[in-house]
Amino acid sequence: IRRQRQMCIETGVAGLMAFLFSWNEFMFALSLTSTKSAQTLTVGIAGYVTSFQTFWGSMSATGILFMIPAFILTFIFQKDLVKGLTAGAVKG
């Protein structure tokens, strides 16, 4: 049971890291998606900026709503994230 729990934690941390790193793939997602249903979150938020108007309220609310799960997962797996990030930095 302990090994299963450890595997679940490691998989969750890997998923969290993939989610956080994919946040920065804006240009890649913008150039490869053609339909609204295939767009990533960052491309969707950027859609609130038009040539004549910027919908600051909607853009801010959407950004905050989608940051909440990332913060919650980061706080849950904080110890494991730090352990994983520093494991490669320690010699020996």
C-alpha cells in the first residue's frame, strides 16, 4: 500500500509539473489550434483582447478561476515538489 501511495504521489507531481510547464506554451498552442474547443486556457484568455477593446474583468476573472486548482495542487504536493527539484542538485 505504501508503494502504491508513493507512485500516486509521484504521478500527481509529474502531472502538476506538466500542467505548470504547459502554461508557457502560448505560441505553440496559438499556431496549432484552429477551433475554440481545441484552444488551451492561455489562448482562450488572450481572446479577451480585441483590436478595439480589452475585457479586463472577464480576463482577470478567468485567470483567477483557473489559477486556483494550480495553487491547491502546489500546496498539497509542495514537500514532494521540493524533494524532486532538489534531488538532482545534490551530489552523492
